[in-house]
Amino acid sequence: MKKIRYSYILAVLLLLTKPQGLLAQSKHTVVLPQIDMALQADGNGDLRVAADDKGNETHKSFFKFDCNNLPANAKVMTLNLKLYNMPNDKMSDFSVQTITALKGTNGWTGNETSLSDPKLSWAILSNNAEGPVGRAEVRKSTTSIAMKLKFPGSLKPVADFLPDGILSLAARSPEKGQDTRFFSSKTAESSFNFSKKPKLLVNYEIDPYPFREDWAQSLGNMQHNSLLNWKSNTYVQEAQTRILPYGGGYLQEIGPTGALAIYKNLPLVFTQETTGTPTVFNVKQLDSKGNVLWQQGVDDVAKSWPLIDEQGRMYYISKSGKLSILDLNNSGNKLLEKKLSEITNQQLTTINNNATIGYDGTLYLPSDIGIVALSAYPQLKIRWKYTPKANELCGPVSLSPDESKSFFIVVDTQQKKSRLVVLDNLDGSTLATSDAVLAGYQNDINFYIPAPVVQDNTRVFVLNGFDNSNQLFVFDIDEKGAIARTQFITSGNSENTGISQPVIDAESNVFLVFQSKLAKYNEKLNKAEVFEKSATLNTASIVLTDASSRIYATDPYSTPKMILGFQNDSDNPNAFAMAINPTIGYTKKNMVLAPDGTLYTATATNLIAVTATKVAQNDAVINQANLKTNTVYRATNSITVEGITVAPSVNVILNSGGSISFKPGFTVTKGAQLNCKTAN
């Protein structure tokens, strides 16, 4: 039997397969066209579909969509071409114009000027062997059409039906004397018409595998519920702190997790250097000991917590209103550095709260003048814009898990009242808005607006204060996005305190701090069920959870400052409690959890790693039956791995306080990931 007492990685990322018994995630997104135009063009930029009185097609509209930027390993279920038509007073109340879509080759460039151009010959029905791939009818009352396309026909990766990832379409109609104009990307480029851009509606699925362990945004920042989607075989009973060096400077504080992030199981920090350095603001990737692997300068302090997409691109938005996109897999190489005003065509210059990133890479940017949704990099075009009423401010966006809906709080700064807004995330249209039952979120002259916390696709929790309140509102959302019911729970305090911002785990359990104790939301009774044996902690504590319902909290307000661990067990909720040495300084309101179980928090000048010295399992034996992917296996003394085969779909971390050993016959299949760590 071979033993190891050092860290190493066995990782080969080539062939990947889907394990049995795992459910795919259904999601929705939008692809905006790279090119859209009408021929014959008439100078105003509208899209147009028309025929003369003899049925000769005089105007067609052409679209080229790049689907290569859909999430990796996406399997497309349905595609719909959606167009928004302009009012047509010349159309009779009884007329119907049937419009069909033809699929074509991709050799055209958008510089064509005639329908007879050979590059567009595929847009002539008699030349197109495939025939119409979509159909819709336009009436006088029609405001938009959505043509469901014939392909892919069944769940398929993009490459299976679009070999180069590009989709060319032509919308045409031979209906005699009918003439319909649609908004183009050009004519919809205004505050009130962004949502009317032509678009491809994509319903797709993502298998849980290939691996998603390095990307915590899907359940961390996007929904603001602080869930790390990794499981653990046991819980921590005792822990220790280590001060990591991180290369010096002051650690930024941007929000609940703003000063820290995790990528590839290692911490990222955002620092402001002291005088005498050529670059004042830096992003630094560290190893587990705090050594700087690389650093990249940025223009200013961050205004939002930095976001990371599934490709390892980090989005850093500065207080000065500049977006920097860094490639974390290439030493932070800058892929883009550009002012938001340039990207958004002057729609906004800075943001006023935390930005959000969707699984599809869409960026949601809140500002004093509304919220802008930008399509995924490298396109970065405005998908929609929400413009609030006068004297209103918007908070950060949260998304439904399928990304079909957006949720955020809008504050009336004059009336000191707020409401929850629900948008159709595909075009930014309003689905619902609550009554002004929420408070004003004002502290002195500033407004601190929290993010809604979304449970499944059906329930939204809104705290009536930034990080704690005496009320937690619960909004039930129906399948159409309407608010079906509004409830709330109260702490009973006359002051606005007693309930923390909730967090939601992988099983949809909702945890919160209620009157200084850990509690779980009971949806049947609409109440917080308090774990009476819980250790006490401040109700403004930062709480997070993993996929095994291990709950962690940092309490920066009590004396001494505390890091605590809990279990989802009302009879035995406490896992560990550890005081922070007061000489370290005041811990910031941030904490992140790495897949290997390490917690990171920070003071102004100290990066703190919290690791286990004792877990509830002294010795762990891993066999084929209990080996699960996206799981960290921990033991105080030893981990023994039987002579098993680790499948390509498996990604695990072995974290032992003593030794790790492998029995004869143990093999790692090409494509698997195994990370071993010993002696915390």
C-alpha cells in the first residue's frame, strides 16, 4: 500500500462522460445577432418583409447568429427566432401575413446590397432544399412573433446541427401586397427599445458534468445565496486559523464577499497597495500558502464583487466605471479594458451596487439610472434596460435558477418605500411588481439595497434591511412570473433587527439567523424554526452553506469575533466555534468557502485561512459504492482508497490531517480529477 504525505493533483481534462442518475439543469438564454439587415434597404434601418401585389418578394430580412458563446457543453432543446414588429396602419383588421424562415449558408457578410446577390441565393425558396424551418403569422394586432425552428429537433450540442456554430436565417413572405417592418438591432438601440432587438431564444440543458467545480457563480453570486455546490462526507469539529501573506497592501472591501474569491480551489484577493508602487490596485492569485502566483494591475478600487465565468474569465468593474476582463487561466492577462460608457453607448457610466453574472455569461449592471443587461463576452451588447421611475433606485439583480426571470428591489427615495420587481429575463419586460411593502433601505444619506434570494423558480426572500432586519418577506412566484402570494416573518423586535439575510442549500433548505440563533424556514407554517441549541451569533453575520447543508458563519460584530460551523440538525446544530485573535484586527464582512473545505476571511491587512484540525470522522475508507463526484472527503487521521477505478466524470478532493493511502488496483481514468491534500 502506497502512502502520501504531500499535496498533488491528478488531472486530465480530455474525455468526459456523464454519470448515471444525475439531472441536467434546464436554462434559458438569448443570442443577439452579429448581423441583421433588410434587403432591399430603404435607409431607415428597419427590418422588413414584403411582397408586391403579384406575390414577388421585394424585401427580406437576414440574420447571422454566433452560437459559439453558449455555455460549454450546452445541449440545445429549442430555438425560436423572435422579432418585434412596428405598428402597421395599412394592414386591414382581417389580413394575415405568413412569414417563414429559411436556413442558409454563412458566406454572406452583411455588405450585400441586392436580393439577387449570389451569396444570398439560399434565401430563395426554390433554391433551398431544406425549405422553411420556421413559421409565424402577423396580424394588425401583433406586436411580436416567435418562430420555433425545426432544428435541433432533439437535445443536441450546437456542433451537431451547426458545425461552425453560426446560424444564418432569412425571414420572407410571398403574401401579396403585405408589408411588415420589424425593429432591427440598429433601430432598437435606445433606452425604451433595447428589448425589441431581434433575438434567438435558446432553451438548453447543462449536464452537471463535465466539471463545474471551479465556477461558484451559478449558486454563489448569481442568486446571492452563498451556496458552494460541493458536498462533504463529514463536518468540522475543531479548526485553526492561519495568516497568509498575500503579497501586501490593503485588502479591498466591496460587499459580503467582495474582497475575496475562489478559483481552482485557491484564493483570489483584491488589494490596494501602499505608496511607492507603480500599480496601486491589483488582482492577485495565491496558492494555498498565500504565495502570489501572479498579479495584474487594474485601474481603480472595485465597485462590485468581481465575477468569474465558466471559462475562467474574471469581470472587474471599478469605481471609475471601467470593465476589465482578466483571463485567470493565463496569469490574469487582460482580455478587455473599456469604459462602461463606451460599452453601453452612454447608457451608464458607473454602477452603484454589485453586478451579477448569469450562467450564460450575461452581465447585469445596476446603476443610478437603471439596470442594463449585457450579452456575454465578447459581444457585450445591451439585451435590455430597465428604467426606474423618477426618484427610484434599483438594487442588484438575482436570477431564477433557469435564468428566465430577474428579480431586484426598487427603492422610492422620496417615499422611503420599496417594491420587488420581476422581469422576463429574455427581453426585460415587467412580469410583476409587488406593492410598496418594503422599507426604504436608507442609512444616513446612503441607500444599502440587498439582493433578493431565490429558491427554486417559485419563491423569493427579501430582507427588509441590508444585512439584518425585523422582517423577512416571502414572495411566491407562479409559472408566469406573477406574484401569487406575499407573506412575511417577523422577529418581534421594535428595532429593525433580529433576522439575517437567508441562504439556500442544494436541497432548497433556507437557513438564517433568527434572534441570535441558527434557524430554518418552514414553508408550510411560514415561520423560522429556531435551533434552540445553536451557538449565539449576531443577526448581521455572514452565512454560507455547502451542498451537504454544512453551514458556516462569520460574526464580525461580537466580542471576540467568531467563525462558526453548524449542521442541519436541530438537536445537535453546533459543529465548531472559533474566536479570532483580537490582535489580528477587525474581520471584514466577507467569507468564502473553497471546495477543499478551507474558509477564507480577511481584515484590512490580514488574509485568514480557517482549516480543520479535527473532523467528525477519524478514518475514512473510500470504495466504489461511496465515491461521489464534486465531494471533499475528510478525515482527521487517515483516508484509505480501495482498489477502485475513478471514472472520467468524477472530481473529488481527499483532505486528510494525516495520511492518504491507495490499495492495489487503484486507477484514475483519463478525464478524472483527483486532488489530494494532507496535514492541514
